Amino acid sequence: MQNLSLHTSLEYIKGIGPERAKLLRSVLGVTTLEDLLHLYPLRYEDRTRVYRISELSDQSGDVQIEGKILDLKELSSPGGRRLRARFEESGNSLELVWFSYPKWLVGQIPIGKTVRIFGKVSSFQSSLSMAHPEIELPTTDTKEKGLLPVYPSSEKLTKRGITQKLMRTVLKNILSSSALPLEENLPHYLLEKTQMLSRVEAYRQVHFPTSALALEKANHRLKFEESFFFQLGYLLKKNHQHQYSKGHPMKRVGEYFHTFYSKHLPFPLTSAQKKVLKEIQKDMKKPVQMNRLLQGDVGSGKTIVALLSMLLAMDNGFQCCLMAPTEILAQQHYKGISTLLEPMGIRVEILTGSIKTRQRREVLQGLENGDISVLIGTHALLEDPVVFQNLGLAIIDEQHRFGVAQRARLYKKNTTAPHILIMTATPIPRTLAMSFYSDLDVSVIDELPVGRKAIITAHRREKDRLSVYKFCREQLEQGRQVYFVYPLIEESQMLDYKNLQEGYQQVESFFKSYRAVMLHGKMPSEDKQEAMKVFSQGKAQIMVSTTVIEVGVNVPNASVMVIESAERFGLSQLHQLRGRVGRGSSQSYCILMSKDKLSSDSRTRLRTMVDTTDGFKISEVDMQLRGPGDIMGTQQSGLLDFKKLDLLSDSELIATTKQLAQYLLTLDPTLTDPRHLALRNYYVKSYRGKNKWMKIS
Ligand code: ADP
Ligand code: MG
């Protein structure tokens, strides 16, 4: 066997060559030996057992039988040529068929000899058959045994000679070579203690398992490795950020907090709100920077928790800021928070991209001289000219729109980094939150304010439009307000705007006696604010909009959300949108309008929405449909690109490896122990380029 390294290009690998290497690259994206080793089988064919025909049914799947092929016939039918034969074993028989086949095949089929055939059993009118069986003479030594890998493939590959057989031969060759360039990357003592397979053995077994148990062990080892190095990376990152960890101790609970709590609190807090407030307070007291993620489903009341935390910071002489992902949301927070705080003599200001130069100058001045205590804004407040006198707490609302880099810019707004509180309603599956945000502490508001009624959700189609409109009218007659939301996708923008306009006109002409306003991202900022204002004051009863209202908008009197072309939205987006209703005490409704024919994913999404309002359940379905990378945004998707690990079903393993990585780094924080040399080398090689922050020097 030639000298191999993981970077060896496929064309140099025995059995492949330049032509096939090119094909493999273009069809499967496989370029190097390493890629090939990571081309894990999709499934396995079980060659460990030889079946009897009498045991078979259409549920048997892929099986192997030994017997004779008889009565081979070529038939021509209107659908094309067909080849048919009878396969006989112990007096029982099933039918073999070939639909499209090369001419030469006919002469190759061994008639009347004892052979083994392999394929999937199906049944038609209660008689069994097998299409395109693999045939082997049982005497040859090439006879396949055990669990045989089935690799990703395509017709193009098969036609050009890259068959399962070829792939198996190539991989078998590589894996049985003594020059296999796979070094162990886990410490010896760990393997011994956990009884895990060695790395080489895991790769051998995952491609050519000798038994189902061995396959399970191989999968376990590979998952372990993926999860372990991922966790290790996060912990190293956390250590790397150590320089930020000094924080402002805020020990006082003073007049601002007490006055507000006793005199201005608009409602009693839920016990979940009290619980997370305590967690935050405890963090802020310490001389260590807080980095806390506050998760709470839409409508769970995160804003008031943010506000109370800000009062704590102000009691200790610090300024605060609250950053929102959209201008509309920033405006809304500004309105709500300034209404509550200005009566207490606290100056609250807003800073967004559309604030005029003069006002902007005043705001910047007020921040620098300390007149302004609370700044609300969009990402505009991250910009360099925004200088605080003494920023102590920065709150980020709806974190899924902000990246890690933006968080780091907030750290720099004071010589000692401010405490950071990140709030999100984007339900993140627990396991994902645990692994992805392992540098954050997590608080959860797991209870809605009392008196909320669960939103009733229904799925309707175009033919039901009239009855949907009539239903909306009934709600309007009861004094409620209604949203109509249209999708807006970058790629089909023109068409989407047209749909929105038409929808608006349709709504206006049907609901003549009510006022409808339109809202979309391309409108001038003043028009947007005006539209939001008249709707939230109840002067307009209907809002027709794109998803600009997705995040955080709060109009408790709105009781119906009609989502147009709902099949075009993702699950978390639907959930966010639905959260715009059900914020008051009246019964609320969400109506998902869709076209008639739906893909199976769309159907699952809509059904999930109808079946549950639990954000965590929804996020789990979402993750199953889209994969975790997509959920966290493309920016981070590469990080979560696991080949074997499943973030949902492997949560236990993830927890174990996290603990283990933690333990290992406590013993050896810089990975200098000689026993960790292999681990360190592997880590540096595999992860350095990918994640700059995962530095170990
Ligand atoms: P979200 O967590 O989605 O940001 P908000 O903070 O906007 O939720 O709160 C949603 C609505 O619930 C607001 O109208 C708010 O005033 C109200 N609310 C929050 N907490 C309570 C509570 N403890 N009791 C009653 N209403 C509450
Ligand atoms: Mg909110």
C-alpha cells in the first residue's frame, strides 16, 4: 500500500484514479482520504443470515436467500422490456424481476445453479418478489459476509463504474492497510476506563461491522469524539475570555428598585419571573462579569425582568442599555420603558439608525456626561461614537439576531466589561442551548402570566377564505384587533410585495367599516412608526404586514393572527408570529392559511403549530426538520456540523463529554500533560482554522 496521509487526494488512492476522483468530488463532495473515511455508510445490508422463503413477507426488507434461478424470460410490455425469473428454495418460490437492464445481463444470469441472491422483498397480490437482486455463486471467495456498508451514491456514479462494490473494495483496502493514517486522539487512560474502541477500530467497524454490537460501539466512539472535542473547544474559549471576567459588583438594592417594586409595578410578578430576577441579582452582586441567557417563551414577560435588572444597576450608580434587533421593537421598548421610568425622574433615550443628527448629538452628549441613565436602541448603539460615562448593564433582546462578535463590542463599552443579559424567545432545544451556549449561564421563565388563555390555532385553505374573513369580522365587532401577515423572502421580493399590496386591498375592501394599516420593512421609518402607533392605540383595527412584526411587538388587544402562505414560513418564525396574539386576557386565535398541496415538511410544520403552543416542543421538531446548524444561523452552522452526533437523541452523551472535558481542563488547563499530547495535537490540527477563539497557545 502506498504512503497515505489524511490529505492524500482521492486520485492517488488505489482503485480510484483521476476520472473517478473527479466524479466523487462533484457528486459527493469527497476530495481526500479523510473525506472518504468520513463517508459513513447510510445503512448496512445484513449478510449475517441466510433466510428461507417460507419466513419472508413484504416486511422483511433486504434479505439473503440461497436457491436456484429458473425459467428466465424476456418480456416486452408497453412499459418497456422486462426480465423475469423464478427463484426456488426448498419447494417455495418467489419472482425475480429486472425492469431496465443492459442486454448482456441476460447471458450472465446463472440458470439452475445454486446461488445466493440478495435484495429487498416486496409483495404484489400476495405473491413475493424481488427486483434487481444481487447474485453470487456461493463457492467464490469474494462472498460477502457480515453487515455490508451501503454508501451514498447516485445513478451518475453507478453508471460510471463507481458501484457499491467498488466503494467497498476501496475502503476495505484502506482500512485494512497497516499504513492507515489514523492516530488515536483520546488519552489512553480514558479509553481504558470507558472501554471504548480505539480510533482505528471504530473506523474499521463503522465501515465493515462484524456484528450489530460492534457497530453500536463504533458509533458510540465516533459520537463521543465529536461531542468531546466540541465541548473542549467551548471550554477553551471560555478560558480564553478570562480577561473579561472581572465585573462590577452591584451590591445595593436601593431606592429605584424599591420604589418601583412597591409603587409602579403594573402587575404582580409570576414566580418564574421572581426566580430569574433572583438569579440575575445574585450574579450582579459578584465582582465577576455576568453573562446570562434568559430564555422565556413569547409573552412570558421578559421585559419587566430586564427593567428591574436595570433599576438594580442604576441603584449602584451605573448606566444601562437595551439593544433590540429592529427599529420597531426598539421604539416599542422605548415607549414602554420611558413611560414607566420617567415619572421616577430617570432619563431614558433612544438611539437607532433613523435618529436625526441633532437629536443624536444630544443623546451622545447625555450618555457621556451621565445625564442619560437608560439607552434603548438597535445595533446603532454598538457604534464607536457611542460612549457611556459608566455602563454597567447591557441587555440584548431577541439574541438570535445578534452574533458573538456583537456581544464582544458591548464588552468594550466600559473599561471593565458591563454585565450582559441576553433575552430570547426563540426556543432553543435544551440540549442545543447547553452545548451551544456553554459560555453562558441560563435562566428560564417557564410559566406564563396568569389568566392567559392558550391560543387556538387552525389550518385553513384558500377555499375557506370567506369564512376566515367572517370570523375576523366577528372578532372586530367585539372590539378586538387583527393581524394579517405575509411572507417576504429576499429571492422573491417583488412578487411578495405585490402579494402584500393585493392582500391589503382585499382586506380594505372586505372590512370596509374598519381601518387597516400596512407595515413593511421598505417603508420610511416615520411611516412605520405611525402605522405601529395607530394600531397599538387601537385607531386602526387591522394590521397587514410582513414579518417586521415578528419580534416582540406587543398589542394585547389583538386577538387574531392570520398568517398568509403559512407553508412558506419556518417553524420558529411561525411560533414567533403567533406570539403576537394571546397577550391579553381574551381568547386569541391563529389561522394558518396555505395552498392546497403541501410538501411533507410543510405539513409537519403546520400540524405541529396546530397541535402545540409549547415553544420547546416546537423547537425540537424544528431541529429534526432542519438540522441544528440551520437553527443557529449560517454563521455558526459549520460548528454544529456533526456527522454522527444527534443533538436531540444523544443528550446524555453530550452531558457526559461536557463533564469530562471540564474535568480534563481542570487537571490540565493548557493541555501540556504528555498524556494529552495526542489530544492536543488533534485539537489544534482539526479546529484551529475553524474557530479562532478556540485558541490554545
Ligand atoms: P416577552 O417575554 O415575549 O418579551 P413581554 O415582556 O413583552 O413578553 O410581556 C408580554 C405581556 O405580558 C406584556 O403585555 C406584559 O405587560 C405582560 N406581563 C408580563 N409579566 C406579567 C405578569 N407577571 N402578569 C401579567 N402580565 C404580565
Ligand atoms: Mg420581548
